Amino acid sequence: MEWHINNTVFESDNINSGLKVSPWVGHRQFAYDLIEFIKPGRVVELGTHYGCSFFSFLQCCKDHNLNSEIIAIDSWEGDEQAGFYGEEVLDTVKKTINEYFKNQNGHLIRKYFQDACLDIEDNSIDILHIDGLHTYDAVSRDFQQWLPKLKENGIILFHDVASKLGYGTNKFWNEIREQYPFHFTFEHSWGLGVLFPKGSEHYKELMEQNFEDKILIYKYLAEYQLEHIQLVDHIKMVEERDKSIESMDSMIKERDKLIESMDDMIKERDKSIESMDSMIKE
């Protein structure tokens, strides 16, 4: 079994272009490749929002004909950190599923995490993604409540473990990786912690693939893609500016023509007045 770093086209961007600059975007190629490598039976994520990570999992299942069950759990109402929002977010997620992933084994559960926990049996999750409220107490509670749901040798992903805003997830990740010896950390895109709390089988498989070197590749790939997006945006700005300048030049030319026309009218008026003065004198 060999790890592949794919060059993926994420179809969800066609519905929501904002996913390309989502805080999670720097990890979605890794998420895609992880699903291809592990081929999990069930993936559960706590916190989906617009679905950057969720659609990364589904895209891999679609591209590689995997029947992995991908479950997204969210209240879809927001929180004090992400902000609160209306039905438009969930509507966009559903629209993306209907357009591109209706044949995949994806499910949406609209509940609070502690309530949805009752719907998932113990020892049934291969990959758990925790990306809810980023306070220390919230992520600690999510971990403790959902750990029994994880299979032997299961994997837990924690987002925002290297937040520049100093979220509680930073502190929690630093503590939890002291308790469990098998883990990897991505420092880019707000940070992603990869924990193996119930066995080292997959950790050893990744180490055999020189995974620590691949972490750097994903970091550089994410930075390159972000810079490319910024460059494209700058080019568009320059093009819009040039169009605006060209439009202004055209307006100036029209103004000059109007002034020239008015000058001609004034000259004609002066001639007319002069002619009338002559008639009066006569």
C-alpha cells in the first residue's frame, strides 16, 4: 500500500467558490489522500459549516469508487466564534450534495454533538474529525464523549491546533499529544492535529511512507495554491483597474469633444451677435 499525493479537482468549488479560501482548504488534499489510503468504513465529522472537509472526503469516495459512509454533524446555526447564520449555509451544502455527490454514501445529521453522539454506536468510526467550537472546554468535551465511538486503530483529526488567535484547541492539542505518543501535526492553515489514540497500526503505516516529509509537501502545496489564488485576484484587480482607466479615458475624450462642440457653438453665437450688431447699425 502506497501513499499518493493526488492533484485533485474539488467539484464543490463550482457551487461555492469561497471554499477555495476556507480556513480548512490547506488540509483538504491531505484529507482526500488519507481517505484513499485508509479506505475507511465510516468517517464522522463534528462541525461542517459549508463543508470544505466534508466534500474533500466525498470527492475521494467519488473519484475512487469507495462506499465509505461520511457523516456530517452540525447544528448549522453557527456559534460565537464562527458567527451565527441562517438557512443559507445548509442550503448550499445540500445543493452541492445534490449536484455532485448524490450517489455517495454521505449523510447530514442536524443536531448538537452531544445529542448526535447517542445515534452513533461505540467502536464504529474509523476517522473522527473534531472541528466544532474551538474553546478548550468544548474540544475536550467532544474528545471525551466521542472517543468511545472510535474503532481500534482509529484516527482523530483536530482542526485549529495552531490558531494565531490562540484558540483553546491549541492548548488542548499540546496537552493531549503528551498523553498519546502517536500523532502528527500540520502547522499551516490554522493547524491540523492527527491523533492515533487507540493503536499505532495506521501511524506505523504512515511512518513507513516517510509521512513527516509529506507534511512539508502539503504545507508547501497549500502555500503555493494560496499564493496562486492571490495572484489571480491581483491580476483581476489590475484588469478591472485598467478597464476603469480606459473607461475614464473614453469619458475624458467625450468630454473634450463636448467642450470642442460647445466652443464651436459659442463661435457661431458670436458671429450671429456680430451680424445682428451690423444689422442694427444699418
